[in-house]
Amino acid sequence: MEVTKIKLNGTQQEIMKIKKIPIDNLDYLELYAEELKNNPKLFEQQKMLIESQIISSHSIFKKMFGNKNFKEEARRYLRGIGVL
Amino acid sequence: MKQKAYEIDNDTIIINRDLTNLDLFLKEFLDILKKYSDYLVVSGFVSISTGRTRGTEDIDVLFPIMNKEIFDRLFKNLQEKKFWCFQGDNAYDVYGYIKKLTNIRFAKENQLYPNIEFIPINETRRTKYFEFAHPQKIKIKNFEFKIPPIEFEILYKEIILASKKDIEDARHLRKFFSDIINNKKFKEYEPIIKMKLGEK
């Protein structure tokens, strides 16, 4: 991917020039992977997404099953959805 | 020079990012498991650990079938460290699943997700056994673990799993690792992966 320099907010910044206009999910995914390869700062966004999912899951299942009989309630739920 | 998202140090892929709570969950599990058994982390977590931005509920970990005594010690150690097993609280009962090559799951106490899908293998599962025997080391900060060769993981997702999510994961890996992917390895691994189509 070609790098070009432009002035943004008064400072000179390097940006990637895309070769192909993304159309579908896979195109965007490829564009992101290519950009990530050269810009590890993007990992910070991924970390936020992963950790927010963990926090949400924890909160949802704590509300559903409580702490006292968590395992028993969780197993009943897992049997209900066909995981066990 | 600008830092890249990954680099290769000898035979290890180094990912230049901070650890997430998902990494720490897996690390805690593997720190216990490694005392009793070898392992291989496969599937979605391989893509996620290398930057694929999507949610996940589980992390797949292969391990070679172990005898009942070792499993009993592992199971108790996991319980001491506040992991619980979806299939039961008694190692003897849960070992019945392992013997039948049935996957079991572990999560932290009072949690359902994320969980570890713990997948027993032996030589009869030829494709899984092959990847298990050809590990690739990967490291994020101080956390080093083993995954399949990247080319193997890509083909497995494209040929065997082949859901929308898996095709996207494979595409991510192809693009992200385009500088180090070895096309000869695709040719080497393809017939091995296609054997899986003939397995039950």
C-alpha cells in the first residue's frame, strides 16, 4: 500500500492510499488488516471491543443467574440452549 | 523506524500490542494446563490475537488425551484457581467425556463467557493431530503460546469450517501475514486438511 503525506489539523501526517475502493465486508476487512500491519495503534480499539464484550457478558449472566447458585442456573440454561 | 504490528524473532511471531483481558484469561488457564499437558490454541483466537476485530465466546484449546490420574490433578488445580467446568464438578464424571473424545468447557467462577473449549485429541483425529505436532510460537508481551502454522489455520478455516466468520478470519490472516506466508506450505497442508473431510 502506498503512503502519502497530507496536512491534517495543521500537522503533517502519513496516510495510506488505498488501491481499491472497498465494497463489501471482506474488502473492508482486508483494508483494516493492511492498515493494522503498519499501524499497531489500531490494536487499542480491538482491546476496547474485546474488554467491553467481557464486561457486558459478565454483567448479563450475573443478572440472569446471580452468584449464589450460578453454576446450577448456568447449567440449566446451557441445557436449555443445547450446549450441554 | 516505525514499529510494525508484528515481527519474527527466530521462529516466534511477536505481536506488538498490549495484553487484553481475554489474553490474560487464556494465560491463566494455560499456566495451569502446561504443568500437566501439552496443548495447541486453535481457531478464532488465532485471528483475534493477531488483530481481527470481532467478539468471541470461547477459545479452542487442543490437548492429547491424558490418563485419569493426570486429568484428576489438572481438574482439581483448575478448581483451586477458580475455574468451573460446564460438564460437572467431579473429575471422575467429567473424564467420561474426555475418554469419548468429547469437548468440555471451563470458565472462571460466576462467569459463562469467555470460556475455554477444551478439545481432546488422539492419533485418530489425524488433521488435528498434525497441527498439534507442528506448532508455531506466538508472543504478546510476556505471554507466549502455541498456535498452528498460519497457512494451516487459513486453509482449515477456508476448507473445513467455512462459515462467514471463518472465511473472514482466514482473509484477515492472509492479509495481515502476507509478508511471511509461504505458498509452498499451502500446497503441503491442503491434502492433509482435505483428509478431514473424510473423517467423521
